[in-house]
Amino acid sequence: MEDTAVLVPPWLEQLLHTPFFNVCRIHAEAARSECNMFCLHCNGEAFCFYCSSSRHKDHQVIQIRRSSYHDVVRVSEIQKVLDISGVQTYVINSARVLFLNVRPQPKSGKGVAHICEICGRSLLDPFRFCSLGCKLEGIRKNGDASFALDGRNEELTMDTSRGSVSSRQQEEELREGSTQDMYPATPSPSASNSRRRKGIPHRAPFGS
């Protein structure tokens, strides 16, 4: 089995264990004070937008986002520093993302075509893992995967060959059952308005 240190960057485990979205101690009164940034150079704790501008200006920084109370990262950011092949991705609010860590799920029922090799979570597509955390565990157990970039992210292209982003997004959001997106959703009109009657029927007067 290949040395795990070769397959996994030194900052990844710290990223997966870092708590995000706490209020920054330095910029608590500022508007963008949520600690949702992580520096790959410093490999330390999470920090906010203002800390990123002042203390990590020339460093490689990634931003963490939230979906259904779970931490996600955009594929466009993370694929520059990790080989994420084998990890299920989702489209949420027009952005393709993947989850950092495993999410609890009831036992998958019969008829589920694809499941995560580590936690058993049902997947939308034929990927091996549901999150970066599960891929890390898979590397430790089997050593047959890697986060090292080698230019072979073939599985990232599978979504582009299956139709437009909009139709793919609708399918994934419905099947994922997400109740909270990364950004606040626009309130939809009340369902009762769409089923409102056009007019109120009136009875003909009784004859005398």
C-alpha cells in the first residue's frame, strides 16, 4: 500500500476537522464576520473575509459554504488543489459543490443503485464516496485512491455529458431533498393563491 502522506495533502485532515461559521473574534462587529475561510498555507483555524484580506493576502485560500447545515466547497475551487475523482458532487443554487464530511442518513432501502463505500449513504451517480471525509477514510483503508493531482479527473466531466446544468440541477435538488441552500431562497407564492377560484358562484333566487 502506498504511503498515505503521498496520497493526502497535509492540510486536508485539518480542513475536515475545522469548525466553520463561528463569529470572528477580531471582526465580530463587521458585516462579514463569519469564519468561513481556510488557508492551505497556514493550515490553522477558520477565519473571516476581513482576516483573509489582511493576514492571508498572498496565500491560497478556499471558502466554505453551507447546504442543509452541512459544510460544502465549490468544485471549481477544490479541484485546483485536490483530485476529487470518486466523490459525488451536487448542484445547489447553480454552483457545483461537494460535501466535506459524511452526513447521517437512515439505512438505505432496497433498490438503491449507488452507495458510498465507507458510510453506505445513497448516491445519485456511480461515485465511490459521498464526501471528502469518506474518500480520506477509503484511502486509509484500501490505498486505491488518491487526492494527489495528476490530471486525471475524468469523473468530473461526467455531468457535462448528461445534459444542461439546469435540468441536472432540478433532478439533483429533488432527489437530494435539500431544505436549506447555500444562500437564502426566494419565498415562493402561497400555494393557496394558485388554486384560488376565479369567482364566487351565486345561487339563482328562489321563485315566489
